[in-house]
Amino acid sequence: MKVLMFGWEFPPHISGGLGTACYGLTKALVKTGVDILFVVPRLFGDEEPGKIRLLNASDTTVDIRDEVYKSHEDKISFLEIDSTLLPYATEEEYYRLVEQLESGFTLEQLSLNERKFSFRGGYGKNLMEEVRRYAIVATAIARDQRFDVIHAHDWLTYLAGIEAKRISGKPLVVHMHATEFDRSGHNINQSVYSIEKAGMEAADIVIAVSNLTRNIVINRYGIAPEKVITVHNGVEPQRHTTSVGIKRHLDEKIVTFLGRITYQKGPEYFIEAASKVIKKDPNVRFVMAGSGDLLPGMIRRVARLGMGTKFHFTGFLKGDDVDHMFGLSDVYVMPSVSEPFGISPLEAMRSNVPVIISRQSGVAEVLNHALKVDYWDVDAMADAIYGVLRYPALDRMFKKHGRKEVESIKWDHAGQKVNNIYRQMIRRHS
């Protein structure tokens, strides 16, 4: 079975959860015998795909006489996306990209009728232009390659998936990792919403990363329930033991928030809960790791609550720094307002850290050994934090059973489910 898969990024050049999830799933699918051609807008040369075949969209020649080229090119000139809409960028990448005003693509004309587009492949002011041009390139790829199924990851690649299906007639899977309602609340970007809706309507099957996301797809986008299937994400095996060699120079307990400091992640609720915990037990320190548009306001709120000596802002963390932070932590809190899935609690549990998560998260559907609270209930959140810190038996129980539970949440399970979806689609299509 051969799958033409459209993504937006590939390790090590990832800007957030989308690239991590795509990588975990593709590796698992390869284990099941699936041959994957993974297309990205741009390759940098240092990727290590293993058995996954990578294709650089920037190297693909496009015939400008094609009707698809004309239809999309006509729309590109007036479709512009707001610079703050960077749905998968990390905080560090966000601020770097907002400052970049130069165009994200160049055009190489090979002959009178042939062109190549050189993509930036990131998230910037020209994001919608790149999404449109990616769809144009997808038509050329679909003509040149042989495959059985098309798989498009999130709205960035949905137009590419639609065009590949139109050219080839092959069945299309679209993967919804996060909806526009997750990213923007009620103030959605209509262009993004329209692409998401069009992609899911054109798809033969829509894969949602949680039942929470599945319900949004059905109720907010009007997609038929029978074509929306939930496949939960997994977590990568731990590379090393994070606690080895990590020294704690403080006797206080450490409670950690790690994520984008934006409305979606609920940082203000973490701060309010922290204030309540410190009043009960001053022998606790709180860490907010990350950056984002709410960071200045969160710093001011901590100052107003008089917690400056007990609350620390680390800035954006990645790689080994994340592992190190988990190794120092006694409790991890994810108070997200809307979280399609949420891999970070699994990473914390993998590091033997008890976790407290919001009920408004997809990962809450697969975890039993995690404390779950409503994101807005700061009293319950504070009580949960205090309980884990104060009662050693509770701490030991969550560490023991949590680690065992997270070891069973593997990408291999997701890969097998998606493989079964492919096979059902192929049988139905034939």
C-alpha cells in the first residue's frame, strides 16, 4: 500500500505539535508495511526520514498552462492572512516570524510553460499564499507519483489534498489535529475555517485526534458523523532517564506549566491556582515555561499577587531543556481552555511526574491516572496541586500507575488504526 502524504514540517525542523505528531504517526505506519511518500514545502537537507520517502515541493516543476494553476494563482493576489495567525509555531518562532516582512517564496521560471516555487515552509504573513501554491504543486506531484491513498495533515495541506484527489481520483483522508475554534475561540479566521470545511467535505474519511475534536468537526463544521473517526495520538519512547544527574538546589516543591502563554493554554488559571496554594503552603515554587502574547500580562499579574519570589518565568524551552524541567518538577499542570489532544502530560508522566489536566482536553479521554479539573475551577486546581504535594501516598500512586499507563499509549496503536482505515477506504473505492 502506497500513501501520498502532505505535511507542513518534518523533524528536526518543527515548530510545534503538528510536526511531532506527523513524525510519530508516519514511523508507526511504516512498521505496518505502508510505503509513505511524505511531501513538505521545503527540505533543509539534515532530515533523517528512515524508511519514509521525503519529497521537496520546492523541487517540483509546475505547468503554468494547467487550469489548477490558473484558478489558484488568481486567488493568491488578494488572499492574505493576519501575521498573528501562526497556529503551530512555537513561541520563539512566533516572535521571529512576526518581525520578518520579506516574502516567503521565490519563483523560478524554467521555460515559457514551467515554473518552480521555493517555499519558506514556515508560518508568516504570507502563509495563505504558500498554502495556495502548495495546492498547485500537489497537482504535479499527483500526476507523477503512483499511490493508493492521499493523507493531508491539518488545514495547511487540505487544498493540496483536494487537488491531488481531483487529479488522481484516489480516496482522501484529512487529519484534524486542531480546529480553528481551538486556536481562535469565537474570533475565527473565516479563510482558515473555509479551507478546513472544504477539506473535510472533500475527504472520504476525517481523522480527529480526540472525541473532543470529533464533536467540534461534526457540530461546528456540519460533517457527517459516519465519516469522522477518532484516532488518539501517542507519545515517543523516552530517550533517557531525565532524573539522572539532575540536582535540585532547593528544598521547595516545584509545580510546572509548560506551553504557549496564550489564551488557549489557560496560563491565567494556573497563576490564580498558584496564589491559593502558596497561601496554604509557602514551601512551593511555580514555574511558567514558555512565551506568547499573554506573557507580559502574566508577569504583571504575578507581581500584583505578590508572588515574585515564588514564581519563575523561564522563557521558551525545547529539547533537553524540557526533559530537564520535567526532571525538576513535582507536579505538571495543563489548564488548557481548549486542547485537541495534548502530548505534554504524557511526556511528564513518562518522566515520573504526576499531572493535573483540564477536562477540556483530548488527552483526558485516554488517561485514568491523572487528576482532571475544569480549566476555570481554580479552587479545584489548587486543591489538586496541594493534595499531590502534601500527601506522599497520592504522589507515589500517580507516579507508579501513571508511568505504566503512558507506556501503553503508543504511536504503534495509532498507526495500526490508520492502516485499517486506509484498507477499508481502498476496498470501498475499488
